[in-house]
Amino acid sequence: MPKSELVLRVAIPSPLYSSFDYLPPDNCDPTQLKKGMRLRLPFGRSQTVGILLEVSDTPQIERHKLKPAIEVLDNEPLLTNELMSLLLWCSDYYHHPIGETLATALPTALRQGEAATTKHRSLWCITDSGREVDTDKLGKRAKRQADLLLRLSASHAGLTAAHFKELPRTWIDAMAVLVKNGWADMEQIPALEFGHPKPETGPELNAEQANAVERIHNCLGMFSAFLLDGVTGSGKTEIYLRSIDAVLKNNQQALVLVPEITLTPQLVGRFKRRFNVPMAVMHSGLNNRERLNAWLLARNGEASIIIGTRSAVFTPMSRPGILIVDEEHDSSFKQQSGLRYSARDLAIVRARKLGIPIVLGSATPSLESLLNVEQLRYQRLSLPKRAGSAKPPKISLLDVRSQNMEEQLSAPLTQLIQHHLGNSNQVLLFLNRRGFSPSIICHECGWVGHCRRCDTHMTLHMQKRHLRCHHCGSQRPIPQQCPDCGSVDLRPLGSGTERIETVLTEQFPDIPISRIDRDSTRKKGSLDAILNDINSGEPRILIGTQMLAKGHHFPDVTLVGILDGDQGLFGVDFRAGERMAQLIIQVTGRAGRGDKPGQVIIQTHHPDNPMLQLLCQQGYHAFAKAAQSERQLTALPPYSHMALLRAEANHSLPAEHFLDQAHTLAEQLGTHGIELYGPMPAVMERRAGKYRYQLLLQANKRADLHRLLGPWTMQLNKLPEARKVRWSLDVDPVDLI
Ligand code: ADP
Ligand code: ZN
Ligand code: ZN
């Protein structure tokens, strides 16, 4: 085949399922190109960046209609064979267009065509002669130099520009003088986090931990999936650290995935204290350049440990050794838009392809993972006891029926709070609802403040003095009068964390209160400030949403109050109960982690509810067993497999009609082994002005489902109503609403 006949088959981020053919750019030898390289391409009237899938001798359309690519952007494939294979699998499994799938895996900067080159940053260290300088004698004019010298001499690892952020920009001139005088050295280092030069060793492992570590060690270098099933505080993180240590000693890299809200400076700090290696931390606060840097440094192997949230599952690695998914039950591992992948599930697939072990850790494993253990796909590593001296807290239900309540705070709970504060301890109250109150109501006529764009009410925020919709973000001032009857007697309806805080301030005027929710922690650094206050150890009340539930360690909390234990009992989603149980146990895990024993109170109107009782009396695993049997009886996941086709439009009819047509199409293609439910309106039918409908597909065998999904998704765009709706397919949905 002459080179001149070859065409480039590329994936382009577009909702179309097909790949696209281009001619090679001028003066380019197509045989030198490798799959996974980026190309700049003409696309419609503009340009786009695509990824080479293959060099082919059989164009999909006539040659003379093909346009030449503009340029090749990479010398080396950006996506390794391993990642390409993972992403092809991913596109296939989630029935998502290959171009968009590949684009999801790339940092934005690369998607936009930026060069795949890392930027280094400067690191300054003090020299021996710098140490001998008498800073007092430097003189008034050199105050800045003296300051810098003192800072440098106090640091083992050296300092980067990030450490001098708060100084006037002229610090750089003073630093240049230090370097010129030979008092400081400057070197260029990769833009990574660095561990401590003299890392800590960590505690001696207990028998269960030692066993877990040994079993993971024995599987290094081969695929093996572990469910590290350990109560909060049992030392799961310690297991991760030991396993990573072994991997680093083999000169390999570790990838650690965590939920967004647990990726805190505390967690990163713990890793840094233990390992003297460069780490790439990939969180949502990075800008495009920083994310690109981290990605490239993982790819070229300079970063030995990669810690990141969901999308980090796509991080390339040159010498991968282990994958770790912490809090594997957390639903934030599932992407809820575009390519709706589960980072946990993909991590399993990736580990298998790589032939390396993967550890999924949780105190409250998902029912999916527990089933995988039963079916011997995962090995279970159990840590049933808390590490060290901490004792598990005692959990009890508090019947609040006909109790005196002050905004979700029953009299007995208030007394308990008093008691624990009196013993100089801290109290944590959990309510998974932020804002002052879920809505506002007119006391004369019953009018309720609804969102104009969604089928839901607007949350009252007193501090910001507005009503805000938590679904579409729209907001308006609190009305002075009822828009229906003109009454001025408008009252809050129900309570959120902000209101509880107000009530507590009145009841406990001398006790400091920390509120932790998305509103109080919006400003950068505010969460750290709050956590610092809490760590000071003085008596204090913590009130918060699920942000409080995860990752943090509050050694002085001895009482946890779950204000609304009924919240999960009546959820519309079949996973609502599982989620609530996980949240309760996670929050519970915050109590009594230090030397002081803890107590947990769950307020409920349903003290006889068997699931709640099971959870309190026998713990999460008894609850999970019961929930499993229920799912098995009703043939719900994980005992069956689901896909959800969603459609939204400016009116309800097109959305419903499109799904009707999709339903008919499915029947034409064959629905053997599949049940179809719908079309039906979503629980919140209207959201942000769009009408939302859905069609649910359920099958006992995954293969039956996927046999239909392949051809079906290819043809959905050809349906007559397809142009009037936005549709999306969600394979293994975690949220049915
Ligand atoms: P988890 O990740 O399961 O919540 P951690 O690994 O954070 O548990 O451990 C909880 C606490 O117990 C930490 O302060 C940790 O340093 C400590 N710890 C862990 N393992 C041991 C051990 N074998 N002996 C003493 N303390 C331990
Ligand atoms: Zn009214
Ligand atoms: Zn809204």
C-alpha cells in the first residue's frame, strides 16, 4: 500500500458515535504516526483536536471528499496503549461516543491542543554559609532578606513561591540577593507535592491489619481485587500506606482515588509525613495548567503517588503498581453528566488490564461490592475493631413522637448535649439539609415559595437573605408579603443547618458553634479554619451536613446526634435506605475516636422500623444483609442490571414522545431478558425549566441488556423526535431521580 493512500481515522469530541477520516497533514509520513497522538483538525467551520485511532487504507468515505489534518500535535502517543484500551472498553460499556470518551480522559489543556510539556518550578534552600549569616546584623534595609533567611533555615525540604504568597512581590528580588551572596541555592523541581525528608514509620500493626497487608503484598504484580471492609478508625488508611510503601520499594507508582470531600490537606499531609517521594494531587481546585502538570508527571513516572478524585482514574502511569479506592461506596465516584462512568468500576477494569492489585476500602461497603465478595470476585479483608485504644460508640434510637421539639432538637437530646458539654467534650449534630429552612410558607393562606424553573420549593437562606433553589441555582429576595394573599406572616417551613445553628446559639449562648456545610465552607481555606477551631479541643457544638460525615477525625466529640433519622426511610430511590445507613455509620464513626468513649443518638418518628433497629443494634453488616435479601426478592441491583434513558425538552410532550419511540425501537431490536419501564416523568419533572422523562431498562443478565444497548444507542439519534430533546444514557445509574 503506497503511503499516499493512507487515511487517518480519528476520534473527535462530538455526540456522534462514528470516527472521522482525514488525510495526513502536508509533509507528514502517516506510517510514523501512532494511535493515541493528537491532531489538530478542520471541523465544520472551525478547528478541533482529535485523537488518532488508526492509520487505515480503507477510507469510510470517498478520498476526494476528505480534508487534510492541520498538524500533528504530539511526537509520542499521549494516551498509552493501556489507557486507549481502557477507554475503548469504557466507550463500549457505557455506550458513549468514543470521541467524547477520550476527551473526558484528557486534562482540559490537552483537549484544547496545548503542548504536552511540563513546567518546573523553583525551589530555594539555605546553604551552609546562609546558616552562618547573623540576621540581626543584616541591617534595616535588608529586613526582607533576613525574613527569607529565617524561613529558609526553618525548612528541611526548601521552599517554593507558594510559600511566599502573602509577601509583596518584591520578595523575589530579596531572594535573588540571597542566591547571589551564596546564602541560598535555587533549583528547578517538578511541580509536585513532596513528602517529608525523614518520613514517619507508622504504628505497629495489629493482627488483622498485618494479615490484610500480607495478603495484599502476596498479590503484588498480579490482578487481585480486595474489599478492605473495616469500621471507621480501624486503620484502613494505615493498610493503604503500608501497601503503597511496598509498591514504592518495587519502584512502582500508586494511584489513590478518594471522594471529593475527603481530599483534604489533612489527608495529603498524612501521605506526605509517611513518604519521601513526589506526589501528584489532583483535586478540583487545580487550574488547567496545574492539572496538566500533574497528569504529565504521573505519565512520565516522576510522581510516585497520585491522589485524586473521580477523574484521576484516567491518569496515565509509566510504572503502575497498585490502585486504591477509598470510601468505595461513595456515589461521587459516579459521574452524573456526559460520560456517566463509575470510577470505582473502571478502576477494577483497569487493574485487571494492568495485572496489578486493587484495594477498595470502606466502613460501609456498597451492596454491589459485598455481592462481589460473596461471588468470590473480591477477597474480603476485615478490620472489625478500631485500631489503638478507641472504643466503638454506642448507638441508640430516640423516639421523638410527641416530644417537645425545638426545631428538630428534642428535649432529651438537648439535655444530653448539655451533659456532654458539661464534661468538657464536643458534640456533633448531623442534618443533611443546608440553609435556614427548606422553604417559606404563608401562615394565612398556605402559599409556599416554589422555584419558577423547577418542581420544587426554594430554600430559605437567612444569612444571605434570599430564597435559593438548590437544583437550578436561581435565587430571589425573601418576599415581604405573600404574593397570593398579601399577608406579612411568612414563616420558615422546616429546618436546615443554618436554623439549627441559630437555635443552638440561643440555647447555648456560651458555647462556640461551628457549622460545616457547603455554604459555610465556600470560601477557600474556610474549612481548614473551622477544622482548626475544632481541633483546639474546647467544648463546642459542630453542626453540619454530610461534609461532616467523611474523613475527618474529631477526637473530642463524644456525642453525635442524627437529627433526622427518618430521612432515608421514605426516599424515592431504592438506594435511599442504603445511603442513609452509610451516612449514619459514617457520622457515627466521628465519635469517640480518641480515648473518650462515644455515644450516638438517632432521632426518629419510627423507632420500630426494622431496618433502623437492625442498623443500631447489630451494625452495618446486619443491615446490609437484610437490604441484600430485599433487593434479591425484588430483583433490584446488584441482583439485576439497569440502564436509564433520560430525555429532557422545553415541553413535556417531545420528551415523552421521544422515549415512546425509543421504547418501540427497543422492541423492534429485541428485548429478550429485558424489562422496560416507562416513559415516566422524573421525580422532579421540571428542573431548570426543562421537562424530564425517563425510560428504565432492567435485566437479570448484563449481557442481555448490553446486546440491546449497542444497536439501540446508535439509532436513537435517527428517531423523529430526537432533534427536539436532549437525551442521555446512564448505564448502572446510581440516581434514578
Ligand atoms: P481508617 O482509615 O479505617 O478510618 P486510620 O488508618 O485513619 O483508620 O486509623 C485510625 C487511627 O488509628 C489513626 O490515628 C491511626 O494512626 C491509628 N492507627 C492505625 N493503626 C494503628 C495501630 N495498629 N496501632 C495504633 N494506632 C493505629
Ligand atoms: Zn398568603
Ligand atoms: Zn430551580
